[in-house]
Amino acid sequence: MRSIFTFILLLAISFSSFAQTQLDRYLMSKAKLVVRSGPGANYNEIAEVPKGTSVYVISSGYGEYSTIQYKSMNGFVLTNLLKQDTSIAEAEAAAKAAEAKKSAAAAAAAKAIADAERAKRAAEEAARKAIAEAERLKALAKADADAAAAAAAAANQNISAAERRRRAELAETEKALKEANLRASRSGKIANAPIESTTSSYGSNENTNRPSATSKLTREDKYKAWKKKTYKSGATPTAFSKFKGEFNYKLDNYLKINVGKNTDVMIKLIRMGKTQAQDKVVRLVYINSNTTQYIRNIPEGEYYCVIAYGKDWRENGPGKGVFTINPLYEKGQDILDYNTKKTAEGINLPSYTLSLDLLPNGTLGNGNDYQDNITPEDFNKF
């Protein structure tokens, strides 16, 4: 009966030891330990533990006895024969400390790697932005240089209207003089004074009692009846008051126009169609001398400019306006491409700068014989 009870008790102890997930403590035997099957000297000896051997104490709740695990068996020994085994505890503490240091070192290494990666990405992004900004500034500088070169080329290609007018006036005067001389020769006399002179067309040395007939050539001002107008820069002249400009406020582009000191300008910005008949004026503006004016929010497309130079702007009804002092009219040869372009850095919005002026004599200079390539009537038809 006793052997059956001992077996049940040991079995229960074994089950309880397996049920625990964490060891309570390790103790070392101070003397040889007799392992019994129950908590008392009357129980059978089942093993002996040599002095100084470390055992695992399962429980100390059996009076003078404690249950232990030794090798693969469980049993009971006297509690007073056990002492604390510091070597295992110290080893476990050292192992935990080493593991903590290992974890801390791994975390520090991971943080250092992450910081290095962030610094690398930040440096790469800064370099990319610097390169993009340099490319943008380079493109702007090239665009300004191209615009300046195009303006210079256009100025060189245009022909002086003032010089053409001067030559035409001289030819007209010479023609009138020849006609006067012809009339005089038919009557036997040769005119020896300019037509513009108040001297008799038959000669100042003619000794005759016949009344002297004077011939004076004058130029009619065909714009005398036209109404003189003055405007602020950026205004639309009254003659074109019915004109409605086109805008695209999503596009922050512009045409910058610098006008010099010797002229006012009237400029029409014309979008090119598939044919010339489909060309359309989208902006129209008057600009005074010594002024910089911006035309902004220009819809996408390809454009050219039609420009009137001069002073003393006059109008004669809807769609009719001219300059009467040093007038010059031209259709620009440059194509202004305002189509947006997608690049690796984003959307490129083209903008241009146009510099306009005349020489003090009313010409574009450069020694050309002809500088305007359209008439006032052509300008008003656009």
C-alpha cells in the first residue's frame, strides 16, 4: 500500500515539475544528499546526490523536506542540506547582460545604418535639386541669349521705312522739278530754282514785264483729320475697343517688352493657325517710350508679332490707327513658341523678352535701305 502511495506522490511531483515553465532556483548540496520517495525518513531511498552537486529545487513546502529534480528523477531531500549556488545565477546574469549588450549594439548599428541611409538620400536629393536648378538657369540664360540674338537678327533683316520714305520724297521732288523744267522749256525758258522756292519758275534773271508765275510743291497731311490719341502703357486703343483678348490664367508665362526712348509702339500678338487666314490676334497693347510692359497668361500655341513704331498716334474710326511721326510698321520674323513642354524636372513654361526702339532719325539703323515690311493698312488689317 505504501509503495503505491509513493508512486502516486512521485508521479504527481513529476507532473507538477513539467507544468512549471520557469525554474525557481538552483541549490548546491552541502553534504551527500539522500533522495527519498517522500518527505520523510520513513520513505524509501531512491538515489544519492554527491556533495557540491547543483540540483533544481521544485518546492520547499514539505516541512523539513524540499522536492528536487536531479538528472531525470524527482525526489525529496532535507532542506537544511542545500545552499545557494551562486555560480549558475552569476552565469545567468552574465548571459543576460551579454544579451542586453548584444541587443543594444545591434540597435545602435541599425540606427547608424538608417542614419547613414537618410544622410545619403538627403545628399542625393540635394545634388539632384542643385543639378536641376543649374539646368533651369542654364536654359533660361540660353533662352535669353537666343531671344537677344533673334531680336538682333530681326533688326538686321528689317529695312528702313524712313530711309525709303526719304528717297521716295527726293524722287518725287526731282520728278516735280523735271516736270516744271519741261514746262518751262516748252515756253523757251528753263527753271533754275527749286520747286519749293518762292522764286519764279521761269528764272530770277528773266527781264520781262510778264507777271512771274510761282510754283511751290507742298505735301498734304492725309492724317490731318484723324483724331490724336494718347494712352497709358498697357491700354487698348479706342479704335480697337471691340477687341477681346484671350487669356489662360493657368499658365504663368509672359512676353516682356522693353521699349526705348525714341518711339512708342502698338503691338499685336498673333497666334498662328493652320493657314494664314486662320491667324488670330489674341493680345493687343499700346506701350509708351521708356517703358517695360508684360503680356501675361498667354494661351498655348505659336505666335508672331505685328508692330507699329512712331509718335503721334491718331485714329479714324474702328480698326484704324497710325503713327504720323517717324512711323514704321513690321511683321516680325521670329516665331514665339508658347507650347508647354514636359521635362524631367516638370512643366517648362516658355517666356520671351522683346526689346524695341528706333534711332533718333526714326530708323532701325544697320545701314539697310528698307526697314518696314508692311504698310499701315496691312497693320490695321491684322
